[in-house]
Amino acid sequence: MVLSAILFSCNGSHQSDNEPDVNQQTVIKEKEEVKATLINEVSFDEQGKIQVTQVGGESNVKQKPGIRGRVQQNAMEDNTDYLEEALTLSLSYIYMSKGQLLDFFDKAEITDAGDTYEITAGNVYVQGDSLTVVVEKSTNLFLNKKFSSKLDEDPIDGEIKYGKFSSGISHVTETAMNLPAKEAQITAVNQDYSQRIN
């Protein structure tokens, strides 16, 4: 019964094809120092596939001159690719299709935690990963998700926080990720939502 109510609620507010378009401010830190701030426009095409377009941003890294500058540029490009892969992986935990949600719930354990349910499953996308979803009992809406996963062989973990529009539809408000192999943290805050009309 619990599961069917949550899945029914998911039909209205947690699937990728129901998400509003949003501007997202992403702050990238390495060793607790802000390295870059990006502004991305996140939207979904007609098939429900996520589209991310960088529309602004700035780097706080000062370019070194000469050969050291070229080495620095190559290292920054490698790190950029790694961070983009991490963000892409996190999106798979944020925006799950109906089929992915069904697969997740099929193997999940549900724990009654007072006003919420904690729903946890492993091997969601990557062998050895785990995802915990906290759902508010009174509304069956997501409050947050926590995941641990691997990028190549590197461990990463993250937390996704949800809010609720006045219409009752839930939405992602913030995503925070730790990337220990790069001593990096990524925080993405969603803002300036616009609901698509189909």
C-alpha cells in the first residue's frame, strides 16, 4: 500500500518528464577553495531527456604564464571532464524515469521513521552503489535523496534536497556532492523555475 501511494505521487512530481525548467548555479570547490561558479540552464526535451546548457560562469583560477600555464590548462581540462561526468552521474539519481523508479522500489527496503519513510536500495545504477530516498508520509513527496556511487573506481557521494511549490509539486532545490579523489565538492542550487506547458 505504501509503495503504490508513493508511486502514484511520483507520477505527478518526481519523474524527469514532469520537472520544470530551471537555472542552476553550480559552485565547484577544491580543498575548500572556490574554483569556479557556473550558471546552467537545465531543461527536458520532448522525450524527457535532460538538456544542460552553460549560460554563464566564472573561474577563480589565475592563469599561469608559459609552459606552466599550458600544464595548468591541461589539468583544468582533465578536472572539468571529471566534474562533468560526476554531475551527469548525479543527474541519474535526481531525475529517474518511471521504469527506473519501479526498479528501485522493487529491490528497496522501506523503513518507517515516524513522519517519513526511508527507502533504501543498492546496485541502482552501478555495482555497489546505494540510494536512500526520504519520503514525507503525509504527502508522499520526496524530501531528500542520499547516494553513494563510483565514478570509474573513485567513490563519490551526494545529497539531493527537495522543496515544494505552492501547487504541491515537489522539485529539486539543491544537490551537494563530494569527490574525494579530487578533493572537490560541488554544490548546485536550482533557481528561477519555469513550468513547461504541454
